[in-house]
Amino acid sequence: MGNPQTIDEAVSKVLTIIDNKSLKEEDSSLFHHIAGRWIRNNWGLWNINDPLHKEFNAIGIFHADDMSGIILETAHRILNGFPINLVGQVNHYKAHWTKMGCDMKGNKI
């Protein structure tokens, strides 16, 4: 099986390959850092021509760090029975970049 082509496929893959206990723990910043880096580097999130990257672009997410964060956060929410709230997750990253004085790609504006 190749790399996930959609956000749904990516989340499903995370739910099958990553230890569910790790995703359920509240203080999982180190886990998110390590797993997120692996996802970014191995699933084409840095490649602007990759289908998964393009799907994130279509919902307003352009930075690979944000993409992996959404994948892991969505998996975490599913495991814990919380609403996925994809729009809220996207808005969280938009607010972050605005606060930093950057566009959604991380470029200073």
C-alpha cells in the first residue's frame, strides 16, 4: 500500500499503524513532534505536487507542519470521541500564522 492520497486515508492509516495509547494521551507533544516529522517526510507533505498536499491546499492549509498536525489531531479526536471539527482546526492554523505576521505558507507579510 502506498502513501495516503487523501486526508481521510492519512487519518485511517495513522489509526492503524500508530499505538492508540500514544494518540490518546493528553500531553503528547513529543509524540506529535516525532510522528509528525515522519508523516511529513514520508507521505509527501513537502511535495506541492503530491495529492495529499494538494488536498490540504484546497482547504487552505499550505505548510507541511500544519498538515501533519491536522492528521494527528483528527486521529486523536476520533480515538477520544471528540468532534473532528476540520474547519476549527484550519482556523486554528490561520490564526497562528496571522498572529506571527505571516501568510499561510509561513512567509512574512
